[in-house]
Amino acid sequence: MEIGIFGLPLSGKSTLFSLLTGVEPHATHKNEASTAVAKVYDNRVEELSKIFNPKKTIYATVTFVDIPGYDLSSGQKEKSRILQFIQNSDAIVAVVRAFKEASVPWPAGASSPSKQLETIETELLVRDMEVVENRISRLDEARKKRKLSKEEERELELLGEIEKGFEENRFVSVMGFSEEDLKLLGSLALFTAKPIIVAVNVDEDQFTSKEYPEKTAITARVAESGFAYIEISGKIEVELNELPEEDRGMFMEELGISESGIQRLSRVVYEHLGLISFLTVGEDEVRAWTIRKDTPAKAAAGKIHTDLEKNFIRAEVIPYEEFMTVKSMHEAKNKGLIKLVGKEEIVRDGDIFHVRANA
């Protein structure tokens, strides 16, 4: 799972990337992308590790890509190059600057949060318009020479609907297409079909007051477009990151928060992509495994190992919340809290999962 962090220059996106991943972006190659893996913070993993004291504790992870700043003053060739970094991303975190800092100039041509979000949306839409128009043209040319296949006819129909949606500045992600239709369009890698999380980078005063310029307009547009939304202060996160562990809790308490913005951001990304975690526990390892919502037990077993999916018999399952009432697998079995499920059983977020399989 790869998430592209995209935004205009000086929006603070590289700061968020570094905080998420613990990796500094390229200092000497600012026009290249940086890629690194971030943990998806999960308190359940920590609590289970305290109980089982395993040799290894492994969190779910997400790969983030710090895409170079999209400079509106650049030529079209450079803009196209930057947009290509989004091509392989499964989702986009669009960073919008709201923070006030006299020493940091606003992005050229976008000196307000609304203008930045509008610019990001417009650039993604314009790119996809060109892709859709080119594909329609190719299918029309093919139709003059031969009969189009059933799939091509359906694709042409979908592309016509997308064109109409683009005229209203609507993204493909909110046009209500089925999974089958989106799969048919998959080769086009439309940016507007990708899940988008808008991360508004605020300063400490804005974070405390929960207000920043044009917030009403931003949140209305986010809701209309089906984007996820989070407010995060890069400055606060940097300060938190630099504090000794024993002082962080006090600082967070003063701010009235129970978890860092980076923890919230990683979780919002995870949830907006329709992902969940199931858990495996034992003396060797406590681990969170990433799957999509509505994944059946047999397929979830394959996430652990392909042999477990191939030789799947049953799975023993107990929800995390139920397990924590007894904090012992032995006690959970004695109380009948562990359920035996078959291959079609849907795995839910936080299920503690043990696979029974043929040797």
C-alpha cells in the first residue's frame, strides 16, 4: 500500500513525511521523491505485547512517498514529471497550508488554504481530463475499423459519464461506479479515482482554537468531494517528537490531546482506504496484519502464509475487546469466548486470529 504525499511548495508536506516515517527527505535532490515505511499506530498491539511479552512486536505498516512540491510557476514538462509520482500511489494525502509564519512565504499563486485545495483539485482533474479524452478518441478510432468488444463499449459509456462529471468538478471517486466498472477503468490510473485525504497544516493557535482562515469552505468542499479530512500541526508534531518520552504525555495533556497528530494521520489514511487489522498473538510474536474490509477468513489466513490459505480448515477468533476482559487465551477458552469459524466468515477489525490448517 503506497500513499503519495502531495502539495504545493512550503506547505509542510516533507515535515509530515519525516514525522510519519522517521526518515529525512532528500536534502540534495529536492526534485526527487522520497519513499519510506510508517507504522500504523495501534494501542491494541501495545496492550497485547504487555500480556504476551513476545520476542517481536510488529505493527501494520503503510508506505509513504514524499512527492516533490508542485510549483505552479514550473513549465508543463516539470509539472507532468511531478504528477507522474502519483501514478503508482494507491491514495493521496493532499497537504494544505493554513499556518501563519512570516518567515515562510505562501506558495506562489495560492496564498490561502482554499486556493491551495482548489489548485490541487484542478491539477488532478485537468490531468485526468486529458487521459479520458485521449482514451475516448482511441476507442472512437477503433470503432471505425472494427466492432468494439462488450468491455470496450462499456468503457466508452463510463468515460462519457466521467466527462460529464468533470464538467461539474466531480471526482471519479464520488461518481458511484461499481468495483467492476472501476476495474475496467483501472489501466487509465485516474488520479481522481484514488482515495484522497486532505491534511490541513495548522499552527499552534489554530490547533488550539480549532479555527483557521476559510475552514468552512474547506470542510464543505471536502465533504462534497468525499475526501477524508484531518487537521494537524507540523510545528507541534516536531516539538512532540523532540521531547523526552516522559515529557510527551504532559505536553499532550496541556494541548488536550490523547495521541499525536501523526498517529491520527496514519489511522485516518488506513481507515479511508477501507483497511483493517487483525491480530495474531503468542510468545514469539504479537502482530497486526493489514487486510481490506470484508475479507473472509481463508483469504486472511493467506496474508499470514500462502500455505495457511491453501490448507485452511478453521480459524479460532476472539474480538480484542472480549479478550481484554480476561487477558488470557486459556481463560477465554474456558469461558467459551473463542469462536470457531469457517472459510467464508468475515474477519473484523481487531479480531485475534489463529488458523487451523492441514500440515
